[in-house]
Amino acid sequence: PQGIFLHLYAGELVRGPDGRWLVLADRTQGPSGAGFAIENRVVLSRTLPDHFHSLHVERLAPFFLTLRETLSSLAPHDRDNPRVVLLSPGPSGAGYFEDAYLARYLGYTLAEGGDLTVRGSRVYLKTLGGLLPVDVILRRVSDEDCDPLDLKSTSLQGVPGLVQVVRNGQVLMANSLGSGFLEAPVLLALLPALCRELLGEDLRLPSLPTWWCARPDDWDYVQRHFDDLIIRPALAPRSRRPVLTAELTQLQRRELLETVARHRDEFVAQARVAPSTAPVW
């Protein structure tokens, strides 16, 4: 609706030894962090109320209010009072505590795949009182796990038939299905040029230096500095374990370099960044 595909975005940030901030990765499927941010804010404001108020800390409430208003305005049905559910992988997911906290704070129903069902052209929430139509799904489940019928058949986290309902515009999915593609490491190598081409400016926050091995200049650099880089699949999810070439033996390093050379379009290399440190007590 209205050409909006990303309703929430998160970036993994690190500050280098020189004080500059870098974006290590983009999170576009079911970005996490917002729930932890609001929980930490509540704890701090109650634990150190005098210091907190004297520092005039920027309030987080407007962010969440904007999120609620955005999702409501894009709902395909009952925009004045749409039923919104937060689709969570459940207690087995690493972010379940945050899912529960965020759903409670926003006033949304916390649901797992088994709590929802597709009947006809709508998604419904199963309750003791019967089926209730769902207008918006704020998802924390990966793209491929959202629908075992159309996508990953072994998924226990999704809802059979959900893709067709989304395709028909009968439920708003935030973020849109397929947005996980934007997490591909190869895009970090292309973002600087894309930003200049599309927006006529440099990135506000630079990405982690990334080289796509399929490009001749990038490949030359990777070969020269191969002993001190991070190797990742170009298109695979970032959850795939990266390879730090500095931790490999000389034989392992040579074998990896030969593998990358044979399939250059399938790999990216990234710089190793030492995070800055701060004194703590």
C-alpha cells in the first residue's frame, strides 16, 4: 500500500577506533531492537530519575506512536481500529522476550503461526470466542518461514496460505515478504554507488567496507589482502557463519581462495573492524 515496503528498519552499528560509526549489516525482515530500547528506557528512567530528567533525553514514545499510526493508516480494513498481531517465532526464538514486551507496549496481540489461520481470503486469529479477522501482521518471522504452503514446507512458524492473502491485499504485512533480500551482504558493496546514483549524495552512515569478488577491481583487492579479510556468501542470509581468513591455516587459506576464485560472484569480502572501547566500572 502506497508503495511502502519497509515499515521498520534496523542497522547493526559499530564505532571504530577512530570514532566513526559504521553500518555492519541491514535488518529488513523482522528487525529487532525496538522492544529492548523501550524496556531499557523504562528501567533507566525509574532507576536514575533525577539524572534522566536533567539530561533532557530524547523521548522514544513518538517513534512508537508513528509506527502505530503508520500501520493503522495502511490497513486494508477497519483503519480506525484495525486488529494488529505481532507474529513471533515463539518461545524458541532468541527474541521472544522482546516480542512479548513490544506487543504489550504497543497494545498488539502476540501470536505464533499456530494462533492464526487462513479462511477464504482473510487471515483470522483463533480465540476461545471464535475467529477474529486480522488486518495487520507485524512480523518477526523470516521470509521463508511465513508460509509452509508457498514457501518453506518444513516451517512450523508460519501460516498456510498466508502468501496468497498478502498477494490479494487482504492483510498488511510489515515488513513486506521478500524484504529479506536487502540483507544480502553483496548489497553493502553496491550501496555507495547506488546512493550517489539515486539520491545524488554519499551515504549518511558508511557501510562496512565490502568487496564483491565478481568485480575485477574488487577481486584484485581481495587477492592482495586475503590474509586479513572476512569472507561471506554474497546472497546467503547474514546468519551464515563468516570465515575470518586470519584464523585459518595456510593450507585452509589457500583452499578457500581457490574456492572463491572458482565462484567469484558468490562471495564478498569485508574488512575487519576493531570496535572502539570505553572505560566501564
